[in-house]
Amino acid sequence: MKKSLIIVMILLLAAVPVFGQKVTKAGTTAASFLNIDAGARGVGMGSAFVSVADDISSMYWNPAGLARMKQGEATFSNTRWIADIAYNYAGVAVPLGQFGTLGANAAFLTMDDMLRTTVSDPEGTGETFSAGSYAFGLTYARNLTDRFSIGFNFKYVQERIWHTSATGMAVDIGTLFDTQFQGMKIGMSISNYGTKMRMSGRDLLVQTDVDPSIAGNNPSINANLQTDKYDMPLLFRVGVSVDVLKGLYNSNLIIALDALHPNDDVESVNAGLEYTFNRMVSLRVGYKSLFARDSEEGLSFGGGLTTKVFGRAAIRLDYAWGDFGILNDIQKFSLGLSF
């Protein structure tokens, strides 16, 4: 146990070196929807999941965990996000034996159409516009040894608003190590390492006078406004987890702790618990964004039910609730199928 605590402390100190930093850099990246957690199981545990990842939601948390799957899985997750925004995530993955595991996933952030307003028409022009963000990924994971796994998730990302959009490519890289010491696992992942994104489109086409100081110019010369390029929300996670019961009394109790280092916010820690009885009923609780200043996120809890159908096939239903401070709360539902 002393060795376990020492390992945990070393990992946290290495990954969270500057909790006291004053500049958060919040709002300085593009495609921030990539930071919305996918899957009710991980969310119910306070998003402390990088070392727990062993199901299809691993494609989001830690691609290496996909290699631990014993059979094919498919999932769909719906999130009631803040401000009446909907976030949906879907994926499918199939083990290929000694060749590893291959998966595909998609994330959609959507909202209702909004009324277009201008300075001259503050009540609306009669037109509406839409906005949304999307990501499509391909995941590959493999067990390099019986204790160490590695995985990659390559994705195409797009954000759009009306007739303007930005696109980019990114990759998630993850590793998962089973220490075989008191059931401890160590996981690490780097998410959203990719290209910069810049908005472009015909909405940025304007008419202007190239030199207002000179009389007689044509005030309707076509010009394109150029926006800045922005990085994607790069995120480094490192975490440890321990199954305390390890099947004792037909139960499992996982304790997990993650440290996060993002490029657009301060460092923080997530902590969570998952109790599972008979591999059928699960209860989860956690706390997100510990030590983060001005964070509205915090307590979360959830549960899950797994039932066998048609032999080896199984259906899993998970639910998670998360506190979001002045923005009320979020609720997430996940439906999974093992085949």
C-alpha cells in the first residue's frame, strides 16, 4: 500500500506542477466541444477514467483501453448540455484477435436554429441560421504485452456557423499499464493533438472602401475578412485506479484518480468510485475539477445496468448526473450493446 501511495503522489506531482498559475487561457482554443466527456460511465465517476478505460468509451478517454475489450461493442450516448445544446456520441469497435482492436466513432454538437439579427435589425431580419460542431474518428489499439496497451484515435474535426466553417485533423494517443500490484492500473493519454483551425466562408465576404481618406472611391469593393488560427484544446491526462475488492463477494470497487493538464485552462484533478455487483448493477460517484479556480463543475453520480441477451450478447444502460453550478446540471444517457 505504501508503494501504491508513493506511485500516486509521483504521478500527480509530475502532471500537476503549477496549480497556482494565474493565467487560465480559457477560451483561447477552437473546437472546445472536444472537451465534452463522452459516455455516462466515466462522467458518473467524476471523469476519472483514463486508467479505468476498458470498454468502447475508451475511444474518447484513452484509446489504449480499447485493446482490453473481449468482444465487439456499439454505443450511443446523449447529453443534455447547457443552454439547450445537445451533444451526441456514437461508436462501434471490434476486436481482431492478435491484430488488435479497430473502432470508429462520431461526436455531434447541435442546437436549434437561431434568428439572425443585425445592427439595423436588432429584432431580427426574418432569416435564421444554424451552428454545430462535428468530429469523426478511427481508432486502433493493441496489447503490446499482457500488461501494456497502446492506442490511437485519428479524427476529422469541423465547426460551422451559418455559411462559415473551420476544419482540422487531430490524433489522440493513449497507453494503459497493468502493474499487477494490488490491482493497480496506470493510464495516460494526450487528446486533440492536431492542426490549427481557422474560420472561412462566404459570410466573411464584405464590401468596403479600400481607402476612406480619398474621395471618389468605389465603396463596394469585395474583400475577404481573415480570421486568426486557433489551436485545438490539447489535453494531457494521467491517472491511477485500484480495484479494491477484485471480485470478493462477487463485487468490484474501483477507486480512480486523474490529473489533467490542458492548454486552455489550469490543471485540475478528478476523483471517482465505481461499485459493481455481479457484473450487472453499478453505482458511481465522483468529483470533477478539484483545485481548479472558478470552475462550475463538481459533484457527479450515476449508475448502470447490464443484462445478458442471446448468449454472449449484452445490453448496458448507463446514466450520469453532473453539477454545473450556476449553469444548473447536465444529464447523460448511454446505451451499449456487446456482441
